[in-house]
Amino acid sequence: MKTFYKQIFVSILLAGLFSSCVDFLDRVPDSEAFTDEDIFTDYTQSQRFIDQLLIPYLYFDDNDLLNSINDWGGMHGKRVYGLREHITDNIFHTSKTWHPSNAYRTGNFSNSTNEFWAEGSETRYTVIWKAIRVTNLSIANIDRIPNATDEQRAKILGLAYFLRGHFYFMLLQGWGGMPYVTETIDPEMNMDLPRETYTETARKIAADFQTASTYLPMIVPDEEWGRPSKMAAIAYKAKALVWGASAYANPTNDPKIWEEAAIATGQAIDMAEKSGYYRLIDMANFKKLFVDCDQETLKEVLFGRLFSKTGAAPYYCGIPSEEFGKSWTMAESVTENLAQCFPWSNGEPIIPTTDEYKYTPYTGDGVNHTGRDPRFYQSILYNGAATPQVTAKGRKVEIWNKAYDNSGSKELSVNAQGNAIAGHTYTGYYVWKLFASAYASGGRTYVMWNYLRLADLYLYYAEAANRAWGPTAAPQGIAGFNLTAVDAINKVRDRAGMPGFDPNSPHPWLKPGTVVEFEQKIRNEIRIETCFEEKRFYDLRRWHMMTDPKIATMYGMYIEKTGPENFTYNVVPVGFNLQWKEFHHLFKIKNSDTELGPNFEQNPGW
């Protein structure tokens, strides 16, 4: 089967590369090695034709011209260059010079730099369009398969409609509204197709997911996990409509568009809660949503990519010290910007100018506060953390820039001035959420790359319902469903062990406030719940915040050890500031595609 996948992919790729027709809507047959008769006159071949879109590193994940089906999954992408969140205010790469993501921090946006790394590369764009072409062929030829049962046809159609929605969503959040092509392309067809608006494209994506849901099973058997379910389709439909209602697409915050998104998201939550299967897993197992995954993980991740511990994974989390493996020294620096988003355990926001934060920022002083949001400890590695790796050595995590006794710290190497050297954190923090225990011994583990989990749905619903009806108003148009925006966000906070928002709370920080005030609290909740999941970048885009001055300057901790157990923490700017421009809210479209005629336009600013 693997040989077949390679053959069919290479033939499609070559057809696109050597055709004189337009790449993004390739008019030539999709296969030189196989004719339509070879594929669509046999069920097994037809199923393989659509299944090829699920192969790691070809259409999904990080696909570029150097990727292949092997243990590494190619030479580029997250496995080598790290997280896409490098180009947000959550983290940055610790190399000042060679790393491609630093173009977004220097303002030097050369094509050669971005081609090999950014999801906005021409290669990524072309591959997505090829995937859509495969889905359209599968749908158009479904009645030609003579030996397929109704159940087998449904399996093909469910996957084809779902994947067409998925890949169009990738185009939407990357390049904006697109012509929504649902047919195979006739060679004589006029290819100068007008682009749909962002919101209209989102609605057509939602329609594809709705259609997919009519063919898909409610729960995918464990042995077939990775294929979409009915639940995944309905959830993805809701996500698409939330994107279409967000500020970039809906600058006036039209409540009708938000209501459409809120109803869809509420219906998805209602389906999940009534399924008897899908649920939020407990906080003790939170990291299992990402690494060391087990069967319980599958109950919260509605659609994701589970990578075997024996094969290639999309990302390897590195922390450069002996106890954490030390084999991957190009680690990420988590920003103080993100760290401050995690409030104290009573929900009170961080005030970085207090003595409490200066001397005990991670534990509290025992008088005012006694700890942080539990997700902080599950997500970020910080000075003084007690992990199994260091506890076994009789110590805690050591990250400091300067010490009263000139002692060096195990997890941070510095120069004579006390500044981090390349490969080590510049901010005093590392990514912990994606670090697995097996990494410390050079081993592998199960890695989950999730596109959509149940916690996301609750937060998206809170966002949409708040804009549609307000923080505490009952929903409209969802029979038997009474969750308010406040109720939904509190589901996620309750799982984390955090106090819920309540208009009657005596604490001002737990009052929802106005629609605008509560929206800011929801956005913060989304940021901390989903950090390092590759979602922040696209959230900033849909919220139209890429040029917001508040996210431009990166901060970290300069940490001085002043005694055997005493430290002073100073928040300092660390450079690596973001250089986003307005036109970066969308990627550049291939020039050749915009030269078809006046209808298919380049994105603004490019």
C-alpha cells in the first residue's frame, strides 16, 4: 500500500509541476500512472485514492518538496525548525541569526527565507490545491465504483467532503477567501475565477463539513483513529463559522454573523455532551493531550494527528541540559508576555511590578497568593520547577543569569555578561507542555498534533455567544441547550481547577463585565489553554491583531540568585521583537495564479 501511495502522490505532483495550465486549478488529469478507469472502477483503488490525503508529511503536516515518507518526514518543517508560534508573542527561537522565523522579527522577508519554513510558502499553497482536486475527483466519480457497497461509498464521501472542508479551511486562514471549486475542472473552463469573501468561504466550508457529517460515524474505532468522525465534522463546521465571524472578516462585529457561529458551536457542544463518549479529560492528564498519549486522549481531541512512538513525529521538544536529554539545543524561549497571562490560582491577574512577583512569581508569597493557574505548571518550565528528571537528581530546575556565589545553572548557559548563549532560553522559560519523559533518554513517545479539541469548542462558543447574546444571556435557536458564554468558559476553567467567572463575584477580576471586557478575558483564556498548539498565530490574524503594539515587544526574566534558596526576578525586554505589517494578516498568493485575469486578485500589500 505504501508503494501505491508514493506512486499516486508523485504522479499528481508531476502533473502539477509540468503542466502548462494553472497550478492552483490544474486542468490536466491528476494521474499519469493511473487513469480514471484504474481508480474509479474498483472500490479498493478508489478508497486508496482519497486515503492518500491522510499520509503524514505529504498533504497534511509539514509538506514541501524535500519531504518524503521516512523516519524524519523530510528536511524541513516543525521537526527541524520548531513551532510556528515562533512568529507570535508566545515564543521565539533561540538562534539570532540562521533561523528562518527570525524574518518576522527583523523585517527581512525574503522569499528564500520563508519558502522552506512558513506555512505560507508556495509549496504549501500548491499542495493544498492538489488535495482539494483529489477530493473533488472522489466525490464526482463515486457512482462509477461498481463493486462498492453503500457503506463503502459513504466512507469515501465522508472523508472527501471532510477533507475538502479541512483544506479549504487551511487556505482560508492562510490566504483568505477563495473561489470554492467543487467540480472537476474542464480543460476549456474559464480559470479566472472570482474570490469569495472570507465569511462566504467560511460558510461554504461549514456546508462541506455538514455534508460530511451525514456520512461519518459518530465515534471512530480506536484502530482507525485519525479518520474524521461526525463529531469532528460538526465541530469543524463551528470553527469555520467562528473564523468567518471574527474581527478580520467581520470588522463591525455584526451580531447576526456571530449568532450563526454561536448556534453552530452550541450544537456541536450539545452533540459532544450527549454522546456519552466525548469529554474533557482531567487536569492530572492534561499533558497526555499532546505527549505520552493514551486512549483517554481520544475523548477530548475531536480531530488530530496521532504520531506513533516508533515513527516520525511533527515536533521534538528540546531543553538543553543533561537531565532533559540535551540532544536538541535549539530550544524555544517562552516569553514573559505569555507567562503573565497565567493568573494567580484565585484568578487575580498578574501585576508584575509588585514585590511578590519580583521575588516569588511562580509560587506567590503565601500571603497574597499561593500559586498560579495550574496550567502554568503543565505548560512552562521555569526556575525552581520540580520535574521527575531533576527530582531524581535531588534538585530543582535551575535557570538563572547571575549568582551570588558565581555558580552556574544547569538549564541555562550564559556569557560573561550573564546573557543566554544561543540555544538556551533568553527569557527564563522553556516549553514544557510538549516535553515527554521519554525525550530525556533519547526515546520516542506518542505525539498528538490536534487541530480541534473539546476545550476549543467551549472557548469558541464563549467567544461567539458573548458577541451574539452577551456574557450571561441564554442562547437562542438551539433547542434544549442553555449554556451561556460564561458557563462555557467556566467548563474549561473548572477542569483546570480555576474559579469561574460570575457576575455576582465579590472579586472584580471574576466578573465578566461588558461584552468587550469579557471578550478580552475569553481571548486570554484561549491563549493560555491552547499555547504551543500552533493556534496563537491564526488567532492573532482572525482577531486582526498582528500589528497591535501590545504584542510587538518581547519580554523575559533576568534572574539573579541572591542566596541558597533566594532569587530576584526582573522583567526585561529581550529583543526579538515582532515586525508584523498589516499585509501579513494574509499570506502572499503565487504571482502566476493572480495573472489569470482581473477576478483572482493578489492579497492586499503583496
